Amino acid sequence: MAAPIEDYALLSNLSTGCLISRRGSVDWLCLPRFDSASIFAALLGREEHGLWSLAPSHPEAVVVDRHYMASTFVLETTWQTLGGLARITDFMPIGESRSSLVRRVTGLSGTVALLQELRIRPRYGAVLPWVSRYRENTTLGAEILLARAGPDAWALRGRHLPKAHDRRHVGEFVVAAGETADFELTWFPSHREVPPAVDIDAALDEAVHYWTLWGGHCRQDGAYGGAVKRSLLVLRALTHYETGGIVAAPTTSLPEDFGGSRNWDYRYCWLRDASLTLESMLTHGYESEALKWRNWLLRALAGDPEDIQIMYGIAGERDLPEKELDHLPGYQNARPVRIGNAAVSQYQADVVGEVLVALERLRLAGGKEDHFSWALQCALLGFVENHLNDKDFGLWEMRGKARYFTHSRVMMWAAFDCGVRAVRDHGLAGPLEHWRELRGLLRREILNKGFNRDLRSFTQTYGGRQADAALLALPQVGFLAYSDQRMLGTVSLLEKELLTDEGLLLRYRTETGVDGLEPGEHPFLACSFWLVEQYARTDRWTEAKALMDKLVGFSNELGLLSEEYAVKEKRMAGNFPQAFSHLALVRAADAMHGVDRLSLAVTDTA
């Protein structure tokens, strides 16, 4: 059985990532990219679906310390046994387009016996590779464990290679104080020669240097500065170093409801996540990274605006067909396990607004438009106008019927608002009066149809009575002030309808059937972080701090957050680590610390 989600650590080489459990088992790894098929999928099944375990062999061995080295993704785990202490250092080398995972065992005191088990299972655990021992044609002639399956191959190097036993490779070895044992698992195309061994000392130094240098540029202060820094590091770790695409999470199908069917593949790049990441990077000193994300956005969106999608592959790929993997039982039997994402074909009316708000904030920070970037934004505004009367599936990717979601209509308003600002404030060319007219039309419509005067609140859909945490975005984009009475009434409705007994905010009530799925999910952490922001911006400091402390406390000891949290079970739920949760944490911490996020001034008039 896979470990609790909160027991996992993330490693990243800026192309892909892996999850290592507290017990030293790599239960999830896709090579060479985040969205490649996994070779270790025990996370979503059982041991036979692939893992790489390395830990003391004594059953009473305990982990006495686990941490990242400073501001890095170099994981150090210290084990204690009856015979001594040993440390395992896990990391992924950065650079040289290398897809490797390195595990180093160091004896600290006494002697420690370690057990290694390797089960390489390509294609999400469905394929058994051909494995052989191979001696390198070098002076030392080191032995390699070589696995092949179709277009892919993997080489394991190390002084204590495990031996074949019942469709797996196992081996035991001993380290004494001062001794080390290194292992490197490398992916490469099977038609190529085995790549040379990495210099592990140099690769470790390089990884520590890279992450420490990157984290050192972070502008962060206040009581939550450490959480902000780790969150920004997570966002960087989920970003492909070449394309600039940021995946929503490195995993698929970790359940939103244990044993349920709300299991989705998040290893793709949502325009919404990329836009929000751009804002956070700008706020905290990463202007060059913000420009890279802008360039990814523009490349992904290039083409006919009518072909716009809500998400893309890491390099901007458009075809992300959803498929169920029947051979995997799922994380603790949560079926189905899905790869791909059918929501890619949904029309979500808020997406263009998210993008244009981020690009307006980039202009406010001094970013310059070129002939391509502004022309594309004008074309996107034309797309919004062409679909002005179309219903959509909303921020939450509802799988029910299309509706007029109030949040989506506000983000359409925000798109035209950004167009107006671009012409009026930045001197760019565009039909100012026409965009003003459309902006005013949408505003009047939203206030008339999206605001329920009996409830004194905005509602999830036009003419409806249901609350939706997405409505907390209205003041974030300048539609109205955080302290506007209509916004305060909306907050009251959210607190009444969506706040759980444990004090966390649900996205919406799944019992209404609005999403076309079976009811049931745990609180979505981003929503509660948005509520912290709302509280802080309206001087409800006691409530803001209490909720913020609770949310940050849901992080594991490495500072990582999942998509949701099951408070009664005291467990993380959903894909992990989740970019959206970390983005919302940064926003909330900024609000708590009074940070100016290049806010858009409230536009009360047409």
C-alpha cells in the first residue's frame, strides 16, 4: 500500500520529478518529463507496479530526521538502527538534459545494513522490461544493471547492485561510519549508447548551488516568509527548464475523495496556473522567470484564438486525450486512474481574463510588449467578444452542463478592463471606446444577474442561489473593493454555506450535482487561502491569522501542500504537491504582510 500523501518528498530536475516516501521508497517517477509514462507507479497501485526502495533492513529502523538541504530539493533522511546511524541523500542532477536520480548512503556511526529493491515497470506498471547486467567498456569496467523496453532504457550504476529475484532486483549491503555507497538511475533512449556516469560529488554541488542561488533571490518577509520561499521553490520545481511550462502537479489520480472517482491527471500546464505564477514571481523578485512564463503563454496561445485551450502539454502540445488505466487499482483503491485530461476540450470563459490580468501586471512592473505579444492579446479580446453570450463550464471544470458562471463573466469583464488599461495607461493601440462599452455591458449584466439581492451576495451562477469560493476572486481583479458591501455579503454567504466545522472553505456544494459527478470532496486548500486574503484586506486580522496558521500547519515537514486536506482524517488529499495551493499560499501571505501585488485599481464605472 502506498504511504499517506503527506509522507512523500518531491525531487525535481526541472524536467520531471519523483516522490519518495518517508520509508525511502520512490513510488512515483516519470522519465524524462513530468508527463512521460511512469516507471515507478506503486503510488497508484502495489509494489509490482514499480518502485525503488532503499532503507535499513532492520524492521525497527526509524527515521530521526528528514529535511531538504537549505533552499534546495536535495533530500537528506537520517536513519537510526540498533547498530548505528546512516544518512540517505536523494537528489536529481540539474542540467545537461540528464534524466537521473541519485541516491547516496553515508554511514554516520556504527554499522548499518541496508536493503535495496528495484522494480522498473514502464508504461505505468504495465510492462516488464528486459533486464541484464552490462559491463562498461572503460578502464574500470564498472558493472551496470541495464533495463530496456521499446524506445526507453534505464541504467543503474552503483557499487552494490541488486540481484535478480522473482521479477525484481534485491540486494543487501552494509555501510560503516565514514563510508558511502552511491547509486544512479539514468533514463536514455534505447537506440543510443549508455550515457557516461555522472560525477556525483560535482552533481550534488551543482544541485545545491542552483537551488540555493535561485532561492536566494526571493523577496520575502514576515511571519510566513519561510512558507512563501518554499512555495516559490515548488513552483520553480514544477517548471520545465527549457519550455517554461509549469505543471499543476507532478502526479495523476491522487484522489480528492478517498475511494472515489474524482481522480484527475494534473501533469499539464493550465493557462490559469501559468498566469498566477507569473504574478507571484513578479511580486517576489523573479522578473526574468516571469518573462519566461509570459513567453510560454504566448507560444501556447499562438494560432487561431478559436482554438484556445484551458491547458496544454509542457511544450504547448494540444492533444491530451483522457484514458483510464484499468490495470492500476488506484491510490488506496480510488478508481479510475486517469492519464490525459478530457477537460482540455472544455470552454472555460475565465481563462483569457486570467491571462490578460497577468500580462497587465507585467506591464505595471515595467514589462514591454512587442509586436507579437500585444497583437495576440488583441486577438484574444476578439475571441472573448465572439463568445460573449456563450455559457461555459467554469473555473472548477464542471462535467455537468454549461452555465453562466458569475466568476467566468467577471473574468471576461476583467479581460476588457485590461484592454482598456493597456490603451489608456500604456499607450498601446486598440479600440478603447469599444472595449469600454463591452466592459460596461458585462458589469451591468453581472450586477443584475450574478448578484442576488435577497441573499445580499453574488452567486455561483446567474439566477442561482448557490455559493462558490471562486467569487473571492472578484476584488482580486478590481471588479469591486474587498470592503464593498456586496463583497462582504458574499463572504457572509460563503461562511454560512461552505465553511466546514473545521473552519475550512469548500469550493461549492457537490451535493447540488452542478459538476455532474458523485458528491463528496475535501476542502480545497486554495479556497481557504483566498479567504485569508479577503480577511486580511478587510482588517479581520484575528480570523486571518488563525486560518493562515491552520493552513500552513497542514504542510508536511518539508513545506509541501496537496490540493485538499481531510481534516477529520488528518490527511492530505488530491494531487501532490499542488501548484495552485502554493500559489494561493503566496497570495495569502502577501495580504497578511501588506505586500502590494501590483493590484489593479477598482473600476466602479463602465
